[in-house]
Amino acid sequence: MRPATKRLFSILVSFGFLIGAIILFSSLVVPEYGEIQKLRGEKKAIDAVAQEEEQLVTTASRLLNEYQDAADLRDNLSLVLPREEALPGIINQIHGIAKVTGVAVEAINVENLPLEYSKTSSIIEPVGGFKVTVRTRGNYESLKSYIQSLETNVRIIDIDSFVVSGGGGTGPLTTNLVIRTYYQR
């Protein structure tokens, strides 16, 4: 064979291999590449859904924590302004504070005050109150401590008036306190 024929034959064989490679590439690789692209798209969609679900779980957890904080706040506020009359609690607080400060409670008179409604129509519940008259006996320092403890008590207590009598010399003082405490109905 002549060299020109050999060259032509090798070019034709190379061209045949090239066509075979193109056919092989188009029949095997291109469909799989499409499948790979489809799987990549599905993976991105699943990642996006997973990220969205994670954000929802994080938001739900944050809301649950805020709700529990709100419940704690509600419980704390119910100590300051109870949702019911809780008259025994008032009397126990008055006696307990007196006992701690060394004051003797001689008499307690409780008067239920009418409910105070908001002047505008709103969701605010009416506020009720008690007017409590307390007669106590003790020395000056004990009575001073008793009044300070009433004023700084966790429940809202206002001292409307007090009258001090007795104590001629070293004797005990007697006070008549008129205090006001509130509750929300």
C-alpha cells in the first residue's frame, strides 16, 4: 500500500473512532447528564424544604419560650394584682408582716369596695378593692418597719391613713391604719 492510501485509511479510521465516540457520548453520557441535573434540582429543592422546616422549628421553639415567659409574667402579675378577691391572702399577709416585724395586730376590719370600670370600652377588666382597717400595737421601730413592709409588699397595698396614739414615755404605740388593696375581676 502506498503511503497516501495508508494516510487516508488512518484518517478514515480516526474519523470512524470520532463518530463512534460522538455516538457513544450522545447515547450514554448525555441522558445520564440530564438525570444528574434532575437529581441536583431535587437535592436543591429538598435542601430548601429542609431549611424552611428548620426555620419553622426555630420559630416555633422561640414562640413556645415566649409563651412560657408570658405565662411566668402572668403568674408574677397575678401576685401583684390577683385575678380574684383572695381575702384570706390579704389577711395572711397583714398578719405575716406583723409577725415578722414584731407588731401585734389587735383588730382587722375589711370593707369590700365597689368595682371600678374603665371609662372607655376596652378589654381591660374592672378593678375591685378592699379597704382594710388595721389596729396594731408595738414600739416605734417595729411600727415603722411594719409600714415599710406593707408599702413594699409584692401585692399592691396603698396606705390611705394612719393615726398613732399612746406611747406615753416608753409604752407601746397604737396605730390605726387604713390600707387599700386591689384585685382584677
